[in-house]
Amino acid sequence: AQSVTQLDSHVSVSEGTPVLLRCNYSSSYSPSLFWYVQHPNKGLQLLLKYTSAATLVKGINGFEAEFKKSETSFHLTKPSAHMSDAAEYFCVVSDLSGGYNKLIFGAGTRLAVHP
Amino acid sequence: DAGVIQSPRHEVTEMGQEVTLRCKPISGHDYLFWYRQTMMRGLELLIYFNNNVPIDDSGMPEDRFSAKMPNASFSTLKIQPSEPRDSAVYFCASKRGQGPYNEQFFGPGTRLTVL
């Protein structure tokens, strides 16, 4: 079975400092991985996705993630946090058994950005 | 494109009442998904449709929940009778085509409170 584990439920950074949100995955196959962001009282928006074309994936708003098979990780990073980055972030794997139609969500990491 | 549209955005009802949540997917998308988000269980898939046909309803919690998709541009999720433990945010999402990397687009959600 496929699964994702987000290692931190809360992360707090100062504006202008780097962001690191950690995600480990479990999959018997080459996984399809995503990061989604949810701002307060909003729906989920795709930040980036791993398509196996490149291990370093660039997304919107300056975010990127690196797929590391040896570490079964897909951590999300941003060099410099902005106040508008404060939100909840979800690491997601697409379930092969569901024909890739079923998404399995991590528990989420709430990012706080302080001035 | 207006994105995925959900209505109502907020619903407050009393235990035992019928609740109907509505969703209009993005035009041209052939998959539609209903999710529920709670603090305790996170984001969980309830049911999804392909070309208006329910494909997997294994996430529907019990018989009080039902979902329909009478045409490509409209879906409903009904709870009858509602209970306080149904209080959650319900998201609708849609996507075009099957594949490991196809993005699901989420609506803004309906926040349901059952008193």
C-alpha cells in the first residue's frame, strides 16, 4: 500500500528565512507525488508534482521539491519565506491501485511565518 | 474558467435534517471527486465518478450518505439524516483524464455544521 508521512505538524519560520517541509513516502512502485497548499478557508491548490522527468521539481511561488528515492523523501523547500506562504501544506501520493485516481493525503504541515 | 464551484459555502443545520451539497466541475473534466476534511481524520476521499458513473464509493461512511451525478456539469452529496459527527468541510474536485500526473482541481469547500 502507498502512503505519505509528513514529519512535522507545525513549522514556524521568520519572513525571509528558508522553509523546509518534510515528507516521506512509502510505495512499491515509482510514486506519483504532489504537494498541495491550503490557505485558510480556501480549497487546495497544486504547488508542484513529481513526474519522474526530473528529481528536482519547481513549482509555483518559488517552491521546489526534490525526489530522493534512496531516502524515500519528497521534501518541500523555499529559499525565502513570505508572509503569504502561511498556510497548510499537504504531501500527496497518487494511489496506483485506484488507477491513479485516488489521492492519499498526508496529515498536513501548518506553516507559520513571522515578521 | 471559473474553477470548481460548490454551494453552499456554509451550511448550519440541526441533527436529523437532510443536507444537500452541490458541485459544478470544470467544463471538460471527466472525473469528479468528493472529499471530507476533519481535524481527526484529515482529508479522505468519499466517492468519485468517471463520466457521471460512480466508480468507487468505498469511502462513503454509511448509508446516510449518497452522491449522484445526473450530468457532466453537476453533482450532489446528500446526507439524510444528518448527525453532529458529520460536521466537516466537504470538498469537490475534478480532473481531466486518467493518469498518474493529472491534477485534481479543488473547489472552495462547503463547511457543514450539524447541531
